[in-house]
Amino acid sequence: MTKHKCFISFKTEDIEYKKYIQNNLDIDYIDKSLNVPIHSEDEDYIMQKIREDYLKDSTITIHLIGECSSEDNKLQNQYFIKKELQASLSNTVAGSRNGILGVVLPSMYDNIYKGSGICTKCDEKHKYVCINDETVIKEFSYNYYLPNPKSGCSWGYDDRYCVLTKWDDFIENPERYIDLAFDKRETDITKKIKVRP
């Protein structure tokens, strides 16, 4: 089994989950969190610096989704996690894009996983997953629910660039979810990615 080097994007409030991954899971982990602002107005330069200085050796970005990491959270500055995901999604001379693995922390389960029901369009059973500005940043939500799913009224696995899982499932089998995110890097869905939605 090939190990993939992972960068973890997280809010400070969720640092205990980052530490758990670092100390208890057998994954290649790069501990280079973006904690100091890059002083520039040039968006391309900022992305290049994050890619070169923080993400260079990684192929997967694990994005921890907690109560403080939503687009609509007015009490939080989302600058760092937005730039980390933008740089992760970028395919540049500084490095190729990372696979994106969203790990939903337990405090967000009820906000994101809304059960299932029968679709009024296709009469099939669908799981309801609430990925929007109230639960995540746009860089994740856009690339999870990419426009125009092939499967019609709902998004299938092949219609998404970002991979999503619950914390409990992730820690049970981290390699599985990391491999899924890594494999997305080589699929046609990369043509639909938007770095700055």
C-alpha cells in the first residue's frame, strides 16, 4: 500500500483532532500549518507561496470540518483555510493539485448529515448531505457539488472532486479515504474544479 503525504487544513479550535491524526494514525503527515500571513496583494503569488512553502511535499489535503469552518461564520476569519484549499486545488509550476478529503467532525454530524428520503424527480432513495455556506467554505462546497452532475437529480461519487467522510469512519480506516482523495487527482472531474469559487 502506497502512503500519501497529507497536509491538514484546520481551524485552531479543532487542533485536538489534528493532534490525534498526527499522534495516533499511521499516515505520512506534513506539519506545516499556515499561521503567518503572506504579505502580498497578488493572489497568484500567495497561492504560489502556500504551494511552495507549505504544501510542496503533499498530495492530499485533509480539511477538518468543524463548527468554526463555515463560509457564513462571521465570528471567524477564514483567510487561512480558504487560501490553503485554494492552493491545494491549484495546478501550478510550484506543484500539482492535491486531492481534497473533507473530514466532518462529530459536532457537525447533525448539521451535515440529514438522513435520506425518496426523490420526487426519480423516485430513488437519496442521502441528504448539507454542504453549503452554513457548513463549509466555498472552496470545499463548490468542488463537492460541482455543477451539472452526470447522474441527473443527485451527485454521485464521480460527480465530485472533494471526498467527504465522518471523523469516526476516517479514524477507523484513514488509508481508504486518503486513497480515494488521491485517486480523484487523475480523473476527468478535475476539468470542472474551481480554485476561487
